[in-house]
Amino acid sequence: MLPFKIVYHPGYDLNLGAHVFPSQKYRLIYESLLHDHIALPEDFLTPEPAADADVLLVHTPEWVQKLKSGHLSLQELMHLEIPWSREMVDAVWLAAGGAILSGQRALADGFAANLAGGLHHAFPGHGEGFCAVNDVAVGIRRLQADKTIRTAMVVDTDVHQGNGTATIFAGDPAVFTLSIHQENNYPFAKPLSSMDINLQDGTGDEDYLPILEKKLFDALEEFHPDVIFYLAGADPYREDQLGGLALSIDGLKRRDRLVFDHARRRGIPVASFPAGGYARRTEDTVRIHVNTVLAARELFGRTAGAA
Ligand SMILES: [Zn+2]
């Protein structure tokens, strides 16, 4: 049995069919964790969809209404880059509910993994890049509204910059946003995060890991969050179809360990999210995400949450 909970719902699948975004990966991660005896059925928690009131802590009433009714303009659909469907909307509301539950469980247990979300390209009033609702921002705002946290840090290691998250928390001294990403990639307009780390094309493990370690250390010296929301994107992988970095599968696991180790040593709870992953072979994407849970198991044992 794992020393923390994994949050999963079959409805996480955005039902995209043959799309570069393999949204069936959430189910495949779940099945792999069970099949490989990494997790038992009792290690999983099932989230409720977020309440509209929670989504409205981040998003405009107009955008929420458009998503719920399906009345999106052609331009809005083009920015979103995924088709509207009732399943898609239900899935992102579930992802946001999962982000809330993961944040709550991280505070209780020191760590929690949500198997969906990290939809960091969603802005308050529009969606972009497969992201309709910024689940992580909803999770943070709900924990703040409940007064279970005051401050939070987003550590976003997806290969693409977290433009929606940066915009949502811009000028908010209670939330620190760190994004480490490929500079020469979508989104080409990069609103400022609290800390942006722009990497050159082809950056591999041996350059990436020391840079992340130094910058994360600097960020945690400057800012003391009550919780870290960690986007463990699989798309810095060297065989990713939408990424241009060159990390190995082992390097990505070392990245996860590095983030967890720094958080654990400072007694900061972590909730993790898969974010992107578009490897030519979906099984590589799934393995990278499964490795995040394995890295957490190594770092967040019995002493989880203890400083
Ligand atoms: Zn990405």
C-alpha cells in the first residue's frame, strides 16, 4: 500500500479519439499502477466534479457559461485545439475537482498524485492548447478560500511555458509560479511567471537537472509556500512530438525526485499532476507518469510531511 493517495476517475478521459493528445493516458497510468502492483485499489480516491463556484474562483462567468453550453466561437475552438463535447467539459470539471482533492490530501499526507490535469494554458476568460479549465489554479484558489493554505507555489516542468497559470497569478504575492520550459516553442507569447527558465532546443539531462536544482533552490529560499502544485510534464522527453528538449526517461524520473526531495526536506506538501506528454509511443508517456508515482514513493515514505 502506498503512503499517500492517488486521485483518479474514469471520466478523466477527454474522449478525443485519434488526437495528438492521448487523453486515454490517464486510464493507462491507472491500469499500469495496478498491473505493476505499484498501487492497490484502496490507494485510489475518486474525486467529485468541481462545483461551478470553485471554477468561478479562477474563470469568468462568460467562459464558464460558454463551456457548459457549448456556445464557443470558431476562434475560441481554434485556440482550444480540441473539439467541444459534453465529455470534454465533464472531464475538465472532474480534473478541477481532482486538483482540489489532491491538494487536500497532500496537506494531510505530505503528498498526493492526481492522474489528470496540469491544464496550464487555460486563462480566466479563454482556453488554449488543449486546456479549457486551469485545474491547478482552481485547486489553489479553493484551498485558499477554505483557509487551509495561505500561499502556494506552482512548479511547472511541462516543456511548454505555463502561460495561463502565469496570467492568473500575476501580481499575486501569495502564489509563486515557476516555469521551466523550451524557449522556442508554444506559447510564443510568454506572460511572466514569478520565475521563468527558458531552455535552448535540445537541452538534455546533464544540463537540465543542475539548472532546475539551482533555480528551485533559489525559489524556495525566496518564497515559503504552504503547498507545491507540481506539473510533472512528460513532454520534455527527447522523443516527444510537441517538445524540443532531450531528456531521457531516467532523467525525467531524476527531475521528479529532485523536486520531491527539495520539498520534503523543507516539509512542504506536494500535489502532482501529469500535464503534457506526446511521445511517439504512448507507452513511454505512461511510463514517465508512472515513474512520478514511483519517485514519490521513494521520497515520501513514513516521514512524509515531517521537516
Ligand atoms: Zn506541454
